[in-house]
Amino acid sequence: MYYQLSVDKRIKLPVVLIDNGHGSDTAGKRSPDAMKNLWHSPYYFREYDWTRQCARGIVDVLQSLGETAFLLVKEDWDVSLKERVERVNAYCRKYGKNNVLLVSVHNNAAGDGSRWLTARGWAAYTTVGVTKSDYLASYLYDAAEATFKAPLKVRKYTQEKKVGRDFEEPLYVLKNTYCPAVLTENFFQDNKDDVAYLKSDKGLGACIDVHVQGITDYMKIYCR
């Protein structure tokens, strides 16, 4: 059965959908200190919690700017990839795939969460091939490179020949949604320096601002 929408047809287009990675019941997806249940550690970090804060912040700022933005997942628990994709495509069927865009917010990890590692940085992913998603990712990268200065790192796929600097992978939520879709990996939850940055007000605010800037810059060119 198709996912049912009750959204006002008169809303301002495009519709921006912000997806937060994983849920409270997802195994792993946390820092090594959280894996060890070190509740009072300054490096206790869970992806589901941070991405929900970030996603909510992005939506709030976009709405304050007069844009139409919604959280894709309001539940704390994990919602299946199939269900997430169906929710996105319901908006695409209602408003047209060119009037919807998706950004899925995640945190990266270099290992299985059992120990601290050295990989760090921000990155974005699109599905394989050149699509509008690559252009959205390009604007997100512009914002990231303007914001995240050393010792912070912006990770780029330097072999990209046509558009952007994003990594390309056939990720389910990217290849099965009808609209432009980008998945962002906001630093590493198994790197202490990245975790410290993510947990700071400055880090969370900067990640929110990067998404808002990249999305609004893209919309000025491709959606107005």
C-alpha cells in the first residue's frame, strides 16, 4: 500500500525532506565509549541522537527561511530503508519528482566501533552516475569547504570527472528514491577529535548551517 500524505497542496515548492540516520534500536552506530556504556565519558556518542538533533535543526532553519521542509522520520526507533524510500516517493508522486529533494544525515565510522581510530572528516554520497543529486552534493561541498577548516577535514572523491566531489555508491535510499538525493556523513563517531567537535554547540551548529546553505544554494538555481 502506498504511503498516504495529508500535506496541503498549496505549499511552497520544492519540498525538502531531511532524513536522520538509524534509530535508538539500531545495533552499533555509536562511539567506542558508548559501545562500552561509559555514560559519563565526554566521548559518549550515539548516531541516532545526534542526527535527530541535526535534522531537526536543518528543518527548523529552512522553515524559518520560508521554505517547505519536513522530517522524513519522526520516530526515535529505526525505520526500514524500504519505508523511508516509500515515504520519499509518496511526496514525489504527489508533487512531482523535480519538486522534491532528500538529504539523509549520518555519521561515519572507520571500524566496528570497538576502538578509536584516526579517520576523520565530512563527506557526501550520491548514487552512481551523473544526476541532479550530484549538483545538490556539489553545493553541499561548497558550503562544507567554506565552513570546515583545518584541522577539520572534508573528504572528497578526487577522481570525479564530471560533476562534484562526492563519493558514489549504490546505497538503497539513494538509488530507489525518485528525486535528487544526497547522503551526508558528518564526521567520524570513532574518532575522538571528530566526536568532540560533533558534541559541541559549534560543531552541531556548523553542520546544520552547511546543510541549509548547500540546500538553499541548490534551490536558487534548480528549483526557482
